[in-house]
Amino acid sequence: MESGVQVSTTSAFVIELPEGSLAIHDLSLGSPPPDAPVVLAVHGITANGLSWRRVADEIGHRHGAGAVRVLASDLRGRGDSRSAPAPYGLGVHVDDLVSVATAFAATPVLVGHSMGAFISALAAGRHRGRFSGVVLVDGGLAFPVPDDLDVDAALQSSSARPSTGCRCASPTRRHTSTSGGRADDEPRETELGRRCALAAMAQCDERADGAVALLVR
């Protein structure tokens, strides 16, 4: 973080539920007008809405402060939405995204990472007229399975193999871990953030009917 820059971790908006609430971070640069296109970002299983700040900043830098409203909710049971009760399945998360879109009277572009990509894909499939597009980052679409594949045997074989140190990049900066991990993934993740921003803006600019899936890797 740059010296002297203050970053708020408090959500900007809250949707009250019968029990608990859903929190939404407004990561937009500047003050978007009411008719500005909206990006609704959906985080992965271990993250929260603030993980999209780099992507939001990139959108603002490329298209000007206030050009796009970037919203990122904390999924039910996580972050500032931790008071929202179970169940926490994908279908419930989809319903929550619809509630956010309704609250802002918007047809946003969904941008989902990892588990958030699967939620976004499901939301786009169930509510095609509710979202103007979808960007999927490292998730959302399953690989086709050959008809003759024994899924149980494949999973058992995969889980029995020793770890090769595979790492996944998220749309935010990776910090050095206390266990001696390295912070050498930042260039890769910076580029990922830029590609997410470009894909999101392509969806906003085109305003295509229905949901169009873009895979960002």
C-alpha cells in the first residue's frame, strides 16, 4: 500500500435480511452517475469483496473515474455478510446476487473468480435477462467428461499423487507468507487484474443481450 493512502474495509451498502444482512463494497473510482454501467464482482471461496480492488482500480484508470460502478458483495457467511444465515449453497448465492442487482436497479456485468465464477455462471443461466454479461475467471464452466471415464477412479488417482506445489493466482496481490512463501506472483496477478478489467469493460461497452461467457486465464 502506498504511503498516506487510506483504504476502507467497511462495506458501503447493506441489504437487510430477515436475519443478518448482505454487505456490498462500492470499489468505484470517483462518483459514477446513476446511469453508469455496473460491474458486480463475485469473489472466491476464501476471499471477500475487497479482493476485487485491483480490478476496480484498473477499470477506473482505463476508463476514467466515475465511468463505471464496481460493486463487490461479501458472499453470505463471509466478511461483512457473516451474520447472514445458512444455507450457503450456490443457489442461495445466486438469489443474493439477484437481490443486489434489484437493489441497485441495474443489469450488471457479473465478474466471478473461482467459486464466484461458478455462482456467476449459474446466475447468468438462471436469470439471463437480469445480467448483461458474465466474465468467468478460473472457474464457472466444467470440463467435458468422456463417457467411458470412471470418475471415482480418476479422483482417487488424483488425490493419491504427491503435491507438486501448484499455486493459484487471485485477482488481488499475493503477500509474502509467514511460512517463508514468496511474493513473486504479483506480475502474473497484475496482468490477470488487467485482463479481468478489459473483459468486464468489453461486456459493459457491448451491452450484449443475454449472458456471454468469457474465460480469463
